[in-house]
Amino acid sequence: MKLLKYIFPLLLIPFFFSDLSAQKEKKTSAKDSLRLTLPKEKQFHMNMTPLLVKFVPFNRETSFTGPYNFMYKSFRGDKAFRLALGAKLNSDAFNSNDDDSHINLRIGYEKRHELSPRWRINRGIDWVGTLGGFNVPRPVTTPSFPGFQTFTAGFGAGFSLGIEYRIHPKISISTESMLFLGLQANTVLGFTVVPPLGLFISANL
């Protein structure tokens, strides 16, 4: 009888671990199911400001339209991987303060927040690289106001905040601003504020 008293609990051990394993599988399958049911969405954005400034009266020859011409976003639910690219090269590239030549690239993450059926707020964080600056007006005062562009190259992190308006379930317009923190050509570490100069139109797939 004493032997049975010790054997019986030992016999129950496999059932205990099998139950734990079953619970773990249920939790894993629930997570996989949730991940698979999250809506997927791909967005392609194009900066319309270079076109719009052509119709603005008293337009200058040089028009600063922000760092990016195109953006791509791949959403799963309210989170997205995103990529943005912008470039413009003039004959006097990077040699004049009034020149808007630039090459810009960013890769990062975005989270969106629904304010209403038509309005959204987007927050993002990216790895950012720039040559020629962010295609924004450079300060003309000396000393320049801290935080506005006075450099021609940099690499670091970008923190962005944007707003989006849905014209149609598949079409929207948006703009955003960015705070850049990183290595810059004329400083060891600095920051730059990129104002919302670009007006983007996007198509959802």
C-alpha cells in the first residue's frame, strides 16, 4: 500500500504536463489566428507639392518640397513597415545654400490611430540618411536658429508625426513633420526639425 501511495502521483505527472502543453498550444494558435485575421494593406504615396508649386503665383525658381518624393507602407492592422525615397540633382548640386539638390532615404515603423472614419494620426520612427539636407529652406540669419537645417549630410533616427484624410476608402491625402536626431556633417551630434512641406496623395491596395 505504501508503494501504491508513491506510484499513483507519479502516474499523474504525464497528464499534468500534457495539459500544460495543450494550454500552450491553444495560446499559440490563438495568437497565430489573431495575426492572420489582422487586415493587410499596402499604401503607395506620392509627393504632390512639386506639381502644386508650379501653379502658385510668384513661384521662385527654387522650391523646397520636403525630403521625400515617394513612400511605401505595408500595414498589418494598425502597424506598418515603411520606406521613403526622395532625390533631386541640379547642375550645381550641393554647392549653394539656395540649391534644393538632395538624396534622402528612410526605413522604419509606423503606427496609426483612427480619429474618425476619415481622419487618422500617424506616428513613426525610422533610420534616416540624407545627402544635401532635407530639402527645406535654410536659415538666412547668423547665428541660425537651433534645430533648423544648416548641414549637408547626416545619418540617424527620425521621429515623425503626421495626419491623414481619407477622400475615398482607397485614396487619401497626408502630410507629416519630423524631428531628426543624429550625426551631421558640421556637428558630432545634432537635431533638425523638418516641417510638413510635402502633401502626399496615396493609393491603398
